[in-house]
Amino acid sequence: MSSLLPLPLPLAPIAWLTGLRRIPDNCVVTVHRFGRFVRALGPGWRWTVPGLDRLGEPVCLIGHHLDVAGSRGTHAELHYQILDPAQAGEALDRVDALVSDQARDALASLQALADSTRPMAEALKAELNRRVARLGLRVIRCSLHAA
């Protein structure tokens, strides 16, 4: 038996512990391996492969608030939450920008089709939920203001 074999044994637990990560409550973190999205980690203590896995920034599941400026002097205030982080996938790293872009597009299309039978904020909320539902997101509140 080699005399060098016992040397790495005390280092094994330290190597294992370097992969241990704590994800805060009500948050998720994306895991990237070789620059590609692998999975989303939920809250709690999680183990990742040291040296291979790169973690994104923690993203809260609730309490997202956005102010979106419309093209015709309207301003939309949105509140949304992430219902299914696994469905959102790699979009979690840029979820605010994604929802803002969808809101701008929806606001522009709804302003062109202005329907007086349904309040504009309600129509915008329904349209946004239709657009972002495939990503596991849900707009919970929407209000429009004149800029």
C-alpha cells in the first residue's frame, strides 16, 4: 500500500463541503454547467459539483414589481410572481427584462385595439398572463397610469 494514500482522505470532506450551497427561502438559483443551463435549485441546502457548476444570482419567487412605460404616454405598474421555476428554466436569470418586454408589446397591441367594454388594465393583465403562463409566471396585479 502506498504511503501517499492516507493524505487525500482528510481532504475529501472539505472537497465535498465546497459544493454545499444554501439557497434562501422563497428564492431559486439557476445552475449552469459549461455555460449551459442545467436546472433550477429551490430553497434549502443543496449540493453542486465543485468546479463544474456555476450558480446564478438568487431570484425571489414572489414580490416582483415592474414599472413599464407605454408608447402613448401610459405607464403600467405590474406585480408578478414565479409559480414554477423549473418551467421558467434559464429565463430566470433575466425574468424582469422578459416580463418588461412582454408588457411593452402587450401594451402597444392593446392600445391599438382599445376596447371600451373591458378596462384596459384588466385586458393587459389577461394578455400578459396568456403570454407568460408557459414560463410558469403569473401577473397578480396590474394598473395603468397616465404619464
